Amino acid sequence: MTTSFRNPIQRLGIILTCSMILYACATAPPAVIEADPGILRVGVSPDAPPLIFKQNDKISGLEAEMAMALADYLEKRAVFVEVPWEDQIPALLDNRTDIIMSGMSVTLARQYKIAFSKPYFKSGLMILVKDLQKFTFITNRETAFAQSITWRIGVVKGTTGEAFIRQKSTGAKAINAYPNQEEALKALIAGRIDVFVHDAPIVLMMAAENQSDGVKPLPVMFSEEFLAWGLRKDDPDRVEAVNAFIDQTRQKGTMPTTIKRWIPLAE
């Protein structure tokens, strides 16, 4: 049976229907990875080098290397689940991931929702600037806080950097929250903000990778933070196993060595 579509409205309707079907297929969310005793579903937001990032479409970084080692220790296979930063804790609580290994700092607000492993790294917030000569008088946190009233400060939305700045720098000239560090960096280079406040390892990496644009870190730690891995509170056996892994790798010296390789300036 053949059908002739002579009516242009009918033809248009068919085209639109096909287009909608193709669009729905193209934008369908990725399949959920079901819980499996043989795998460790690691929640990552791969936009924070050197902690976690993508290199040639492969998840890489300090957290990625430690995730692989942790999975081996647990006799599982690591599977990286890419999750937007703001969805990391909901994904964990919804059992879409088993652990968050994505440069997450321990905070009281987060501890209310999830459990944390033992901290594996002492970090903090640092300041990235474009023209270092304008900031040479900033030698400690006190002078930074005092001067912040003249700054347009950039932060990444939903991070401890944003929370800290909004609490401590209430008199800042402006506080601009960006969806990720790349957008904040663009704003800094373009002169739309004066400083960018973010996690120290990431700030140091950004400075090293963007020397040609003149960005440099200030030698001042704005705060003290501890990085750890997020787990569900109703999963105490996994929390205990992860802590045992951290203790073992510290005793053997493999964790400090791994950290130094990815963050050479780490203490």
C-alpha cells in the first residue's frame, strides 16, 4: 500500500514528529548504573584539575587514581559516574552512586546529610589574580579581608569557596558565582572580576596552565579545609572499609606519594 502526502500541513506534521523523536533520543539522560556488589560507583564532577578532570575523554586526576586503588582494595571494579557538582549528594543519597570522590571538603552542612571518610588531604582556599603587582601588599588573611571591600570576587556556585566568601566578605564590591572554574577564569582574564577564590590545589593548577594570560596565585591561604570522600550514613561497613584503606595507604606511604605527584606543592 502506498500513500501520497500531498497535503503540506500533513507533511510538516510528520517532519515535526520525526524531529521530536530524534531530539528525545539525542537528549535522553544516561542510563543509571544499578548497584552491583562487584563494582564501586564513584561519583565525579570532572572539571577540577588536578583533583578530577577529563583528559582525552578519560577521567583522570588525583581522585581518579585513588578511586582505582580503593576499588582494588575492596576487590571491586571502579566505574566513574559523571554527576553535576550540585547533584553529587542527591545522587549518593538516591543510591545512584556509592561514594563521592570529587574534591569534596568536609563541612558541617554536608555532615548533616552524609558521612565522610577520614580526611586524606589538608587544603584551603586561595586567591587567583591577573595582575600580581596590584596585590603585593596582601601578605595574610587579615589584609585580604580588609581589601576585599574593593574587589569583585569570583567563586564557583555551590562550593565552600562561595559559602566562605558570602559569609566573610559581606562588604565585597561584588560577588559573582559561576557554574564552573573555567567560566570564572574567563571572567578573571577578561577583567570582569578582580580575584577568583577557590580550592588551593585547583588554583595552583590553573595558575600553572594559564601563565601566558598572566594569572598568578596569592601566597595566602584564605581558610583551612579538609578533603574527604562522601558516603551514605546507612552504609557503615563501607565507611569502615574506606577508612581502613586510607590508614593502610598512609602507613605504606603510597597515598602521600600519590598526592605529591599530582600536587607538587602539597605539604
